[in-house]
Amino acid sequence: MPSVLITGAARRLGRSLAEGFAQRGWDVVLHYWRSAQEAYQLAQQLQHYGVRILTVQADLRNREQIEHVFTSIAEQWGAPDVLVNNAAVYPPAHPLLELSPELWEETLRVNLTACLYTSQAFAAVQTVAGRIVNIASLGGVRTWRHRTAYNVSKAALLQLTRNLALELAPRITVNAVCPGILLLEPGEEGVVPAERIPAQRYGTAGDVFEAVYFFATATSYITGQWLLVDGGYHLVR
């Protein structure tokens, strides 16, 4: 069976991506940092699909912990076929003059630097061929008021996607998915009326999974690409 490692897999979008891969018969490595209980509960649920599930804990800001995770997985299962860089933070809105050095640096560490570290570790253990899929954002190609740290981190992730694709070709493809407005939990509300989105609805985790799965299984001739999954919202902004 093919295998996938998903960072930040215990909650929200990561959880749904993990379930999507398991439903399609993939072995899944669930990475978490602080959400141990959620990760273990999810692992038990996904085993019902008849696939192997492994949980791993690491602070993605720590390069040594990341390297240990990948070497441990490689020793147990062999290298994962696919890495999905999903873990991220979405900090509160801050006017520019109130943007603290701590918030700025933390956002870049988690949303950008961690993806570099995981990609390096993945490439180090992947000896045959592999896929990296980065979860970026519509915010990486658009500018939102008071979201400087987030916008910059995701824009930089898109550029990192291109650089990794060039550096790791032809052995590993690297692509990015840019979700738009998603509703992932009951009771959530969209930040704009659904009528303003050409698709006339908000996105779901399933919409994002289809794009991720495409890049995870597509021909190796597709690399260094971004795919917006936003219902066409970028067309009307």
C-alpha cells in the first residue's frame, strides 16, 4: 500500500485529509504536536479502513525532532511515498504597528520554515520517488488587511514550493494547494457571504482533499504548480 505523512493531522483539515487517504487504502502517518488525545482517537478510527496507522509527535519548529521522526518512520515502514505539509497557524488580525516580533517570527517558523525542514528530511529518507504537497492558502496570492504575517508566510511557501520542485526534480515532485474560504466545523461562518463566491458556496475539507490527492497521485511531469481551491473567489476580489 502507498503511504502518506500528514503534518498537523489530528485536527480540522489535517484530520479530514488523513481520513480521505485512509478511505482510499493508504497507510497514514499522523503527525501531531500537542493534540495527542485527538491523534490517538483518530488513529483508532482510521484502522477500521484496514490500513496501517502510525502516530508521531514532533515540534515542527525543531529540526532535530523532525529528522528523528522521518528516520523512525523509515526504519519501521520505509520512507513515506507522500508528504503533506499541512500544519500551520492562522494568527489573529493585527494592524501593522501592532505586529509583534514574536508573532511574526512564530508564524514564519510554523508556516514556512517547518515546511522546509520536513521537506529536507523527507528527501533524505526517500530513495526512490516521492511527492510533496504543501497546503498554502488563497492568502498566499492575495493581500488581506491586518494579516501581514500570514499572507507573507503563505506567499513564501508558494515560492518555496517552486524552489523545492527545482531542487528535488526529477525524483520528487513538489506542488501546492491553496484553499479559499473553508467551513470545517459545525457552527463556523464564512467571512464573506457565499453569494460573493462564484461557486455559490463555501469550501469543504473534501474539496481540498481532491486537490491534494490529485498531486499525490499525478504524473511526475507535474511539479512546481499551485492549485487554487476557492470556488473561483480569486476571480472577483
